[in-house]
Amino acid sequence: MGLYRTTLQGRILFANQTLVQMLGYGSRSEYQALDVSRDLYHRPSQRAEWLAKVDCAGTLRKYPTWARRADGSRVFVLDSATAVRDSHGRLLYFEGVWESATPPAEGTIAN
């Protein structure tokens, strides 16, 4: 399972080695230099959709999406995430897990 921590703006604060390898990057520093919206989602609009859902609910469990690997290919993942807030309710960051999964039948997930 790939563990991550990202900012609202899409900066990667942390990723474990499993996530780095799952997405085909050579090092953690190479991975952490990426922009989440631009570089990791199959479609750039996916990040905005994800943000709206996790911000509203506070957490997501096994949210299905397509991610982009370092070589440009895509991988299907289930994303479980939590919006971490301070004592005043301000968003600090998102923490989550990406699990590599078998994609559903063609056409059932638009991402």
C-alpha cells in the first residue's frame, strides 16, 4: 500500500517507498517534486473532483481512480484519504493510502 501526505495545492509532503515504486519513480525525491494534479492523475480534472469529495465528507474510503505512472501508463487505484485539520477547522493536509487494484469492466469508471 502506498502512503501519502499532500497539501491542498497539490504539493507532496510525504510518500512511502511502496507508492514511489508502484508509480514507477526512481526515488522519493523525484516523486516528491511532482505536482499531484498535473502529474499523478490520469485526467487533471480528477484532482478537483477528489478535492470536492474529500473536503465535503472529511474522509474517503476506497475511492476508485486511475493514476498516471512515471512512464505515462495508467494504473487503477483505490484511494482512502482523510482531510487533516487544525483545532480551528483549517485544512492542514491530506493523508491517504493508494492500493493498486484490478480495474472494473471497461467503461464503468470514467476517470
